Amino acid sequence: MRHRRGSILIPLALLFAAGCADDGRELAEPSDWQTTTTRPPPPTSAPPERVSDSGLRIWSPDFEPAAAIPLAVQCAGDNLFPSLRWESVPDGTVELSVTLADQTDPEDPLLLWLAAGIPPATRSLDAGFLPAGGFETLNDYGALGWGTPCLEELGDNRDLQFTIWALGSPAGFAPGAPGNEAWDDVAARAIDSATVLMRIP
């Protein structure tokens, strides 16, 4: 699931070179971001929400898709994962899993939270509570469960994406498993998935 980070370079030198050519053409006025040394915030790299072709959908009563993260999920608040709801779980699902990933750079996503072992008949999680059988793994910081590190410490302009995974076979890992291995296992066993985004503005 990992990819190398990439970067987008804006060839301003080509613009300046074109401006030096004496061909009678006039250059357009530069945009604001071209006249400063600070780049503008990047556009969001993840959609506000993605409903699967089968209708699987996840949302939260605690925030609107792509809205700012609520205080309750931050260390300055209750430091609990938000309430989550989903619908249209497909036939053949034997287990559900939910992940939160920093998708600001889609080439190098960061796993922040993974919960698995959720019974397939479950249709919601109340804030901070997992149903019987549910458990958490380590995240990419080597910490167990939610809230480590504090999400607000990730910095500004971050895309944080919840995904509901419908698994066709039981998860092949135990509580406290390494996050990357668990995430790969979930993705490999998934027969469907849907996403919703919250942001650190």
C-alpha cells in the first residue's frame, strides 16, 4: 500500500524565459501565488466521500464530509474516535473494519487508526466505543488505538479519511498487530469499501 513520495515542480523558469522573448506577445498578469515565496495550500487529495457501486456508505453525525475535525476527537477534547454510521453492507460480509488514514499525499498514506473484528450486522460505532469482538491494532506511529499521536499535531491542510471495509473472510491478525500488516490484510480481504473525509484546516 506504500508508494514513494512525489512532488510537483512548477516550471516558473520557463515562464520567465518566455517573457524575455521579443515576439510581440504580452505576458499575462502573474497569479498571487507566483509573486510570493509561499506556496498556496494544495487542493484536497481525497474526495469528501465515496459511496461504493453497491451502495455501501459511511458517514458521521459528528461532522459533515470534508469538514474540520471536531474538537471531541482531538487531544484538547475527549480524544475519542467520532461516532460513525454506515449502510448497505453487501451480502457475503463476515467482518467489518474501519481505518483512518492521512491521505494528504495519496502516494504515501499514513495509517492513524485501525479497528477490526466488528460483527457484520453492526451499523454504527458510538464515539470511543467498539462492539463486542472489536479490537484495535498499532498505527504507523507504533501506538495502539486512537489518539496517538494527537491529530491536531499533524499540521494544517491534512486530509483524514475514514474507510469502512467489508471483509469476505475474517481478519488474519490479532489485537495490537503492526498497523501496516493489518491494513494490507484488510485491503486484501475486502469485498467492498466506502470513505468519508474530515480535514485539519
